Amino acid sequence: MALIWPILNSLIMIFILIVPGLFFQKRELLTEHQNDAISSIVVNLTWPCLVIDAMQLEFSIQTLKDTGYISAMATVIFAVLILISVPLAKLLRMSKTKQYVTIFMMLFGNTGFIGIPVIKALYGTNAIFFAAIVELMNDVFLFTLGIVLIQLSAGARLKINLRQFLNPGLIGVIIGLGLFLLNIQLPELFSGCIEMIGNATTPLTMFVIGFQLGGLKLKEIAGDWKVYAVCFIKLLIVPVAALVVAKLWAGDLTLLEKVLVVSFAMPVASVSAIFSQQYKGEAAFATKTVLLSTVFSIITIPIFAIILEL
């Protein structure tokens, strides 16, 4: 129980950071365009800097082994999720197009934009290294299998664009991992700047989320039970599956397994809505699910964080 209160305090603190965004939305102190600009700063600058700074660890064989271990376990969890997501999507009796985007939303959570700041709050800066590895594995599946699912949901011709794969977050992980493997420590002048920029990720991320939630019209979502069903699966069944795999694999849960489970407990990835809109698929359904799952995750993430400490 002694470990639970610090975790709750960290989560409460990070979610309180949503309030300014809600206030700015309700008081109309910021436009959607301006909020998008803040989001762009996070995605393209502060988030990659946060990852690079966190991966500035001294090279060790043990950390390298842990990297391989967490990558392998993440791959196994994705495989399990693929096996359970297909029948679950069919069980919801949706159209074929919605089934494909539903499988996408069950598989991919917001492991970077929300996950990394939350994991930093829960387990400290050192945990970000392993959260970044999970994000790397997430991107590998996202820009291969994920793109295929989105294209199928839109009835588009199957095509994987490798340019999309090289997003700023992934580039940050590659740079950080490269510096770690080569055991290169950046000069203090540069590392200090990168650290300062990276530290802005959490408050800016939660501000953006708060602003988005402030504009959420519950009336538009309340009538669609399928949105609630997908949120239930993503926020409860998916992390339970990840927890079961971790327990069967490792037995006692270490920091590595906790980072994995919390990563898979994140709400539906925002790219679900972005990609669906880009390919002219089920954009409205995806957008509703992204927003509502983000709201519910304020409750479910603390639950799983506490379960992992029991």
C-alpha cells in the first residue's frame, strides 16, 4: 500500500494538468488552429527530445538484454491481441469497414503522446527508455499492419508508404537508441537544451488533451453503444491480456513488465482518427472512440497502475 499513494499522487498531478486546457476551451481563449499548433510542437519537437534525453544512458549489456526482452514481449502481446481482436470485432456485429477500424483501435493505443508522459510520472525518467522501445514496436506494427487495416476499412487500394513510417517520434527513438548503442554522451550544453525542451512534453500534452476534451459534445457520442464497447475492450480487456501474458512470461512483475502493461492500457491512438480521415474511412466513428477512450482512461489507467503494485 505504501507504493500506491505515490502512484496515485503522480497520476492525479498529471491529470490536473488537463484543467488549463479545459478552461481555455470553455473560455474560448484559444482556437482549434492554435491548439493544433501546440500539438504539432509536442509531436515534432518536445516528444522526440524527451525520448532522446531519456535514452542518454551509459551503455550496458544488461540494458541491451532488457531492450531485447521488452521488444520480444511486446511482439507476443501484439500477436495475442490480433488473435482476440478479430473475433471481438465480429462479435459487435458491425459493418466490415467498422470491423477493420475497430481492430485497429483495439491494437494501437496512445503509447507515445500520452503513454510516455504517464510512464514518466509513474516510474521516473529511466522508465522512458523502455517506454520508447514499446513505442518503437508499436510504430513497426502501426505503419505496416495498421495501415493495411485502415485501408481495408476505407476500401482503398493496399499500399504501405515508408515515408509515413519515419515520423518524428520514431526518429527520436532511433537517434536515442543509436546514441545508447554507440555509448555516446552528448555535451552538457546540448543535453541540457534537449532536457529542457523534453520537460515541456507532459504539460503541453495534457493541455492539448484538456482542450480537446473541453470541446467534446457528449450528446453526439452517447447514442452509439459500439463506441462504448470498443472503449471497454481497449481500456480493460487489452491491458488484462497484456497483464496475463506478462505474468505467464515473467511471474513476478519488474519495471519492464509494468511499463509494458501500462503502455497497453493507454486510450485509443489518435492516429485512428487521423488515418481514417486521410483514407476517407470511418473517421467519425474513430474520432468519437479516441475522445471517449481518453476520458475513460483517466479512471482506468490509475486502476491498472495500482493493480501492478498489489
